[in-house]
Amino acid sequence: MNSKIIRSEQLREFCEEAFFRLGFNRGDSTIITDVLLLSDLFGIDSHGINRIKMYYQHIKAGYIDISAQPEIIMETPVSAVIDGRKGMGQLVSNVAMKVAIEKAKTFGVGLVTVRNSNHYGIAGYYSLMASNEGLIGISMTNSLAAVVPTFSKTPMLGTNPIAFSFPASPQPFLFDSATSVVSVGKIEIYNKLDKPIPLGWGLNSDGIDEHDPAEVLKSVFSGKSGLHPLGGGSEEFGGHKGYGFSMVVEILSSIISLGTTSNHIEKEKSTAGVCHFFAVVDPKIFGDPMTIQKHLENYLEEIRSSHKANDHDRIYTHGEKEAEMFNHRKVQGIVIHERTLIEMKELSDELSMDFDTYF
Amino acid sequence: MNSKIIRSEQLREFCEEAFFRLGFNRGDSTIITDVLLLSDLFGIDSHGINRIKMYYQHIKAGYIDISAQPEIIMETPVSAVIDGRKGMGQLVSNVAMKVAIEKAKTFGVGLVTVRNSNHYGIAGYYSLMASNEGLIGISMTNSLAAVVPTFSKTPMLGTNPIAFSFPASPQPFLFDSATSVVSVGKIEIYNKLDKPIPLGWGLNSDGIDEHDPAEVLKSVFSGKSGLHPLGGGSEEFGGHKGYGFSMVVEILSSIISLGTTSNHIEKEKSTAGVCHFFAVVDPKIFGDPMTIQKHLENYLEEIRSSHKANDHDRIYTHGEKEAEMFNHRKVQGIVIHERTLIEMKELSDELSMDFDTYF
């Protein structure tokens, strides 16, 4: 099977049916599919349909409870603590973000911390839920430990992404970023291409900076060592800063929810126990939302039209690349790689779906 | 005059008197001194007493209004917008953070955005005001443009620091960091030592990565180019991520307050118009504060006792270095460099103070 370009509508039909057959109701299957599909449409291939096998395995093994009902275990007008009850991360997070949005609409701000959830896909999906309603959205999650603190060689932190989005035209400002130099997914891509990675991304099992992506992956998956935080492995280029941002994610997700810190997420279960944090703020508590939005749009335009760095002919503001890829893939379809297609085929066989009628 | 070790009590007396003679009342002089002194005690020499000349010049030139009364121009139970009225950054920020703390104590969360302020010293001073009262504190500020967005060679962003602190024992967790690779102050130190800087910190006036700190400083102060965001000058090591964190600071300080973005802060005035953001959250809205704090302390201890990186014998958690330097300098005194002593002497002559009675 070669890689294939597939229209997003076809991918949606396949995904929705697969999650339905895995036991989710139609509504939940649609939500999960939405999150995965947006990742593929944004060009973040590592967090979309290519993860379907992982979710499937975790459901089969019982790490993800398909019938879990997330529970609000503590609440104030501006906050909530949610126990995900081992539910699917996308579903737990959808509930949690909606709670945060409702609170922000009523009281100006909503803060929701979540424990006992699972891998939730791209952080930006949830922050966009807020900015699509004219609100400021923040989303972050811890994850299986894969990142070493500065001067440590033990993975103690997840890649712990943070997403921040703000309403703007023609697309929201959307910053969505791991707090590590690169994601594990990026190293997997280099590995597939048999391409050396730059020194400074990650360590091998001996805790030494390594060019070979396979060695770094081995080190991550064995828990022996891992990736560097944003800023790299020393203080010279600010590795302690990336480590700090990662700690902020950890504190707002796993610490204040009394959940599982990244280093205690069990390797074999890999996502069970993951913790999230969502914050929503209504910009109208600071002034006229359209005036504020205009102020941001002017600034973004000033940045884009500032003097280009040598050898560069375009300056991006955050969210532009995603929006352009979205528009492109909506029309042109999504490239699905060979390995992912094989996994999808295997899954559809197990679920008695006719793969060929979908693609 | 050679550099000198001075006890913090002497430095406090000198500073308080100098700011009093500059026109501030006794209470305000104490607050300003407090902020500068904590920076020196933490070992962040670039933001302490060595900035006294800058403040003096800005006061003399009228950029800082010593009698300004910060005004709350919009308010909800959980938020406020404050116009600093060109006041001294430390005083405006002290008022703003107190407002945020009061709101958090009453409603669980307080968000305060500030425009028309001035340079406020170290970000961490204000987040610590919250964590010293058992609350989660966040503090950030924009600043004179000195950092280039990814693929731009124009400084459009300040070094835009973020501080996050959380109550813990024996000292609070304190992450306080510029969102650039390094601060302007650090490059000034290399310049004084006539030491080349690593490629990847900043650009010369031609927008080319530069080893000579003098050339990078020239480039920053002329506004021709500047420093790289955390992650460096390309996407390879995540420069777009540092640029994103810097944008978050800009949005929460200058955008939602309808204030001055870093690129519009006038170079000759350098600090006038600076914008801040403060957030305070009471951890008790998420659970028992001591149980949460204990959970954090356990995690910090696990990190510190994880396997050390090769050639390193200690792993720090954020706030430890500051606390240790504080304890050291409280007893041993603070090293004040020759140039700073000369500036202090000049200032004391202008203010008819007898320099020698202080030191």
C-alpha cells in the first residue's frame, strides 16, 4: 500500500464509524473524530489519524474506559476540578473546556483542572473552542515522561504542550507548542526517513547528546533518558527556561488537580492518568472586544510586514500556517502515509468494516 | 573606586533616601527599594541597584511621573484594567498586584492588566507577593523592543519576561524568565568582560548572527536588529516557540489593556508606556492547599533526586538558586560593581547626600 491523498470527508466517515464500532456513541465518535481530523487538517500529522492504533490498543487493554463519565469533584463560580474517570482524553477535555467556557461567559473567567484523563490530541483544539466563541482560550496537558530537566538525564516531564488562542481575523491567533525542543513525533519522522537529528534535541540511553533518532527513541521508550526542554540541554541557550515552562504545565495540570505527574504515568499504559488544564477569559472584562481584537490585528500585521531576516521572504504570525494548511487540505485532501493506511486497514478488518468502501 | 561588598541594610538605607530625595514619599521609596534590593539579593544584578541611574534619568526627563496615581479604569469582581499614568513601574505594579491578590482572596482568581507604566524590575517580585500569601502568582511585562520574531530582523518584541510562583517549602517554586534566549543585561556583562557571545543569542545591525557583544548591543539600541527569542533564530530548535511565549506576554499586557506594544515604546524614553499583566489564583479553589503543596514538594524532590546528567552533580528546581543566593548575600553582603558605585556616588552628589556615611 502506498501513501494516499484522502479527502477529509472520507476520513471523517471512516473515523466516526471506527470509534462507533469501538463502543462510543455517535455523538462521542464525532467529537473524537473532530479532534483528530483538525490535527490532520492543520498539518500536524503526528497527532491525527496516525494515532488511531494507539487509541484502539488502549481501549482494548482497558486503559481508556469508553463509557466513563467525567465528574466535577469540586467547583466554584470560576473554577472546577474534574476527574476524567479514565475516559477518552478528547471527550473528557471537551466537557472540561465547555465548563470553562460557560464560567467565562458568566463570570469573566473559568479555570478547569483535570486528572485521570488520557491523551487528548492537539492542545490547540480546545483553546480554539474558546476563541471560536470570541473568548481567550488556554489549554495544556502533561504526558508520559519524555523530557529531562536541566542537568538531569531522567525523563521527569512530558513534552507538556501549551496552546493559547485569541480571537482575530482572518484566523485566530493560535500558539500551540510542546515545551520541549521537539516532539517525540518529530523524532519518529526523522527515524522513518533514516535522517540524523541535530545534536541538542535529545539524549541516548547513556545520557549523551545523540544524532541517531533511533537511539533517542529507544532512550525515551525505555525511560532511560529523553528529549531536551525548549532551549536545549544547558543553561547557555536557556534550557532551564523550557524546563520552567514545562513545570508550569505540570503544576496547573497534575499538581493542582492532585493527579499523576508525568514521571508516574505508567509506560505500558502510556496515556492513562494524563492531566490537563483549561483556562478561558472573556476579553470584554478588559474593554470593548472588537477594539482589543483590532489592536491585536494591527500588531500582527506590523510583525508580518517588518524587515525579513536574511534568506527569508515571509514572517509568520501564530495560526497562519495552520489556517493555510487547513484551507489547502480541505480542498486537496490529506496525505495519509503508508504505515497509517496499513494500521487503518487492520483496524477496519478487526471492526468488520469494509476498508475499500471508504477510500 | 573598586567593586565593593555592601550589606543589604546599608544599600537599603541609601536607596530609600535617594528615592525620597528624588521626590517619592517614604512609603513609596521603601517599595521601590524593596523591589531593587530583592533582585540584588537574588543575584540578578542586572535588575537591582545598577539600574538606579536609568530610573533617575527617566524621572529627571519626566518620563516617569513621581506623583502619578494609578487608576482602575475598568473592573469586575475577577479583573481590573489599570492605567499607570506614567508612574514608577514598581509602584504601579505593587498596586496592581494587590488588587489581583484581593480579588483572588475573595473570588478565587484576580486578573489585572496594566498600561502606561514603566520598567517594573524583576517580574518575580510581584508573583512572590502572591505566593507569600499562599496564592499562585503570575507576573509578566512587555518592554522596549529588543527581540526579533522568527524570520524577521526587526525587533518587534520586548524580552517580555514571565514569572510564575507557587507556595512551597523551604522556598516557593519560582520560575522567572525572559522569553528571549538571554536578557540584554547578560550581553552587557559579556561586553564588559570583553568576552565573545555564543552564536545564536543575537544579531548585528546587518541581521547576521554575531559573536561580538558590542555589535549586538549596537544593533539593539539602534533598533536595527536584536536578540533571538528562546529557541534561537530558526525553527530547528524552536525559535518560533519562544516567539510564541513572547506574544502571549504581549497580548496579556499591551493588547488587552489597549496599551503600547513593545515596538511602539519610544527608544529615547525606553520604559515609558510599558504594560504588565498580573494573575493570582487561590489554590484552595482546587482542593486542600496543604495537600496540593505537599504534592508539589514531593515532585520537586523527585526531580532533584533523579539521575544527574553526565558532568553534573546537582539538579535545581526553580527558586532554589535565588533562595540560596538570598541567604548568602543577606549574611555576606552584595557585590556592587565599580561602575554602579560611581553612578551611585554621582547620584548622591546631585541629591546632596553624603555617600561616605552610607558605605
